[in-house]
Amino acid sequence: MVDNDVVSVRGKVIVVTGAFGLIGTEVCRAYLRNQAKVVVAGHNAGIVSGIAKGLEAEFDCENFLVCDLDVTSHSSIDRCLGMVVSRFGRVDVLVNNAAIDAKFDREGIGRNDSSRFEDYPIELVRKSLEVNLIGAVQMTQAVCKQMLRQDGGNIINVASSYSLVSPNQQLYDMGDGKVNYKPVDYVVSKSFMPNFTRYLATLYARDNIRCNAIAPHGVYAGHGEMFLENFSRLSPIGRMCEKNELDGPFLFLASEASSYMTGSVLVVDGGWTAW
């Protein structure tokens, strides 16, 4: 039987980037429900107060901080971390979740650039690399300095099934005659996450800083009927992931239950990469 204290995140100061999106919002709430101190950090200044009010209705405002964070900006990172340390005194866990990703739910599908690889705009690749790759590196550099000052910490990188395998483009065929592709920018930028995780894990292991990654896939967010049919046909488990099914893996890696894990990629994909 597992000791509940081992899997606890009670009192841990956890910074989540990309916290205004689907996964970020869910993970922040899971940590708050389990009595962590959570920094809800996302890049949209116009909704910061609204998110704070929403959380205040459910959680003690002493246990969270909502801040606007642009991971591509050194000054924004420094400002946010300054607020965190001033408020909570330390950073126990960083969750690198900020990313640009083409969405294929009902709301997002019409906004994607549908170009195939040979015609895909290189400026969109640069934009994704700036956030998904360079932003993660810059944020982690800043947090590692704080973790070294406090003699330890824990980093959780959010990878993807597309960090491990190529997209099956059949998933994005909606049967309506329109061509859709999962674009190369997300695949390229997320592919660096597993080895970035291993780099950090081996570099900082003797400094009491652990680093692991989670690779989710197919989180349901109001997708259309054809997408769901495609996903069910192509996935071993036969359905998409409900967002709360990510709570356990994120809690586990943030807790002392994973104390002997570093440099690992925890795959949460319903078996997508298993065949």
C-alpha cells in the first residue's frame, strides 16, 4: 500500500506555464485540490483577473498566484519569478507546459494553416520554436538558478506523443474533402523535449534537481464527430483522453512518490505509441 504522504504535493510551490489552456488549467486545479501552492502562469494579460476570480470561488486565494507570463521574454520571466519568490519564498516544481499547437477541436480546426509540409510557412515554424523550444529553455534556466539557490527542485516537461512518433495524418481527414495536416512546427519543437529532459536530469542530478517529462495524447476538448470516429479507430484504447486522467501522472511526478525517477518520459497516450 502506498503511503498517502509520499504522493502528496501539500505545501509544494508549483509553477505551471501555459496555465490558461486546457491541460494547464486542469493541472493547476488538480494541484490546488491537493493543497499545493500554485502559480498559474499564462500569456494573456486581459484574462488574468477573470481567472483569479474564478479560482477564488473554489480555492483559498492564499494558495495561488495568477500572473501574465511570456516565456519568450526574459523580463517577463524575471518579473513572474520575482513575484513567486516574494510571495512563496521558493519554487519546488516547474511544469513547462507553454506551447503553440494547432488544434483540431470544433473551435480550432478552422484557424489552422492547412498547407502541406512543402508549402508550410517557415515563419510559423519560427514562431513555434520561439515558444515551445526557446521559451522552455529560457524559463528553465531562470528556475534552475532559483532551485540551485534553494538546494533542489523538480522539473516536469510537457512533451507529446509527437515527441516520440510522427502524426498519423489519417486522424485529421474529416471526410469533407478539405485537406488537414498536423503541421511540422509542433512536431519539430516537441521532439526536443525528451532529450532536453535527459540533459537536465543528468546535469543536475547531484544538485538535487530532478527532471522528467509527460507525453500526453488526444485530450478531449469538444472535438467533432468525425475526429472522434478517426481517433477511436486509430487508438488502441479506442477513445480520447479525458482531461482529469492527466491529474494522476502530474501529481505523481510532482510528489516524492517519483523521488527515484529522473530523465524519464511518462507516456499517457492510451497506447497510441505502442503500435
